Amino acid sequence: MLDIKLIREKPKEVEKNLKKRRNPEKLKLLQEVVKKDREWRSVLRKVEELKHERNVVSRELARKRDPKKIKRMRSIGKEIAGLDKKRAELGQDVRKLLLGIPNLLHESVPYGKDDDDNKVVRTWGKPPKFGFKPKNHLEILEGLGLIDAERAAKVAGHGFFYFKGGLALLDYALIKFTIDFMLKRGYTLVEPPFMLQRKPYEGVVSLEDFEDVMYKIEGEDLYLIATSEHPMAAMFMDEVLDESQLPIKFVGVSPCFRKEVGAHGKYTKGLFRMHQFNKVEQFIFCLPGQSWKLHEELQKNAEDLYKKLGLPYRIMNVCTGDIGDIAAKKYDTDVWMADGRFREIGSNANCTDYQARRLNIRYREKEGAPPAGFVHTLNNTAIATSRTMLAILEFYQQKDGSIKMPKVLWPYMNGMKVIRKK
């Protein structure tokens, strides 16, 4: 959420930012914010004027009782009560509208319409040279008998799978490998609640996500989490952190639940886009002056993981039209797949103080001091196991249909170095 003072003092800067994002609906929203905020400030002025008048009348009555002034005192009280109610309603309206205004973009974010306009920052690794026609991961899994989509659809619907044997083992091997890697880099392991209430969720994500992404628990003020990023971000909601605590670096692990499996125009094959998958997530709370350096640290962590797994990837600087509301800048890590395309396997976002302002997470210079400002928050995928398994299956496939395991995973695979059909 943007600071309302910024919109009051520099509305043209916010408008320019929205034009970069190529979203005319948000421009209309900005106009509504300005209009409602003016109404709120007008009511506030009236309240302050009435309170001043009440103080003056009160002093006059202390010197001499006057029935007319007593009557005026009573009417002032009623007017103030009515205006206070209206001010609170307008304040709620302004906050709700503010939640829909996107974050300010960093100057290095490339201008563009959609993911075709994202810019390549760097690449690593080379696609394998197969002496045979490579299969996609779903063909490989079905050939090895490691997945059951038909029975999963029978009991849960489209977008779910039963993982079996070596595939299930690979899923958990990737989780443990990533956790061990992140712990060595000084991150604290967190297993969060797998559900969140509406209030903290509104602080974490765009409001549109509630309909498009989140699963609602019927009859409860609870939503299944779409990633461990969300409950980690909300952990310090309405708290003030000491500067000495920052940065706080978490690595979260959880299942993720998302409705978006059949999103129009997106690659949806097999494990790439599922309703349920496991993910290890990086998350940082920090001082404003630390966030851009830490944004690069998060990116290095993710890249080092994929280098250890030997998977070719490219890093994309996500353009203004594709970045989403929460981030000020975002990198996508795209991994190579057997059809020769690179596709997103993780995202790294610096949200500056946008999330923290929504969640009311502030910092102070020392214990007992007043809040000095809002913290910055950053998040980045470490490993989304489903997409990483997909990449491993397609990259390491052999002519006989078996899959060699990356050497770094051998200690986590119960001695299984190759997955073969039993």
C-alpha cells in the first residue's frame, strides 16, 4: 500500500507509475482515492473547527451559564459524533481503494506490455545433446509408472496427481536439499500455518487474488495458503521490530494450494501448473537501505541452487506490464525444458515498504524508541519442487526411459542414483 501522503503531495508521480504499468483501470482508482481523501480531510477540518468552537463555548460557560450556549454545546456534540462516523467510513473507503493502487516501480524495471517484453539479464548452462528424441516429463512419468493422474482426478478433480515411488522420493529430496543449503547461508527455517485469515491475507496479496488464486474454507474466515511467503510476511503484523533484529531471514517450507491451474494462455502441462505442490521459499524483513542489496542476495541463492542441480536457466527482469501490483522490481528464473523453451520456475520480488505498510510492520532504532518507519519485505522462490522435478526429469532423461539423479541429491534419495521402471 502506498503512503496517502505521497498521493497528496506527488499525485503526478503515482499517475506516471500507473501509466508505466499499462493499467487504465488503476488510473480511475487513483482518481477515486484522491476524491475520497479530499472528502475525508474536509470532514476532519469540520470536526476540528467544531471541537475548537466547543472549547470556546465551554470556557464561556465556565464563566457564565447561558441556556443558548448549553443548547449549542449539545448540538456540537451530536454534529461531531455524526462527522466522526462519516470520517471513519471515508477512512475505510480510502484504505480499501489504496489497497488496489500498485507499488512504485524501480527505475530499472523495463517498460513493456507482457512477458514477451521481459529482458534477459543472464543465462547459465547449456541444454543437453540427446542422441534420441526427448520426451516431456509427463510421458516420462507415465512410462516409469511414477504418477497417477486418472485416479487423482477421480478423487480430487483435474490438477492433482498421485506421486509414487521415485517421484515422491525426489519431491522430498529436493525439499531437504534446499533446506540444508539455506540453513548454511544463515536463514531460519519456518514451517508456517497452512491457512490464513482474510485480514493478514489482504496485507500480503492483491485483492484480485482472492477470487483468482485462493481456496476459501467454507464457513470459516480462513484461506489455504498459496505459498509459505504469505504467512511469513504476516508473521510480524502490527508489530514494531528493533533495528538490531534486522535483517530477519527466513526459509519457509509448505504445501501450496492454488486455483489457477487452468489459467488461459498459460503452459499447463503435467507438473508445471498444479492445484497443490510443495515449495521452499526465501523471505526477508529488512531496513529500507538494505533491500536492494538483499534482492540480489536472494537471487544468488536461487541461482546457486540450480547450478548445483546442473539445470540450465536464464534470469529475466520482469517488465512493467507483467510485474504485478506488490513488487517494485522482480526477477523471474526460467529453466530449460525438453521442448527447447525456458519457462518460469521461481520469482524474486522486492516489495519495498508496500507489504509492510499494509500489514503495519514497522521498525525502531532501539527498544523504547518511537517507530522510525516501515520495514522492507522481499521474497524469492528457493525451490518449487514440482517445476524443479519437471526440469530434472526432462534434462536428465536417458534413452532407455530412466532418469539419472543430480549428484547433489544422492544423499537424499536413499541411495537411488537412477530412477528406473520396476
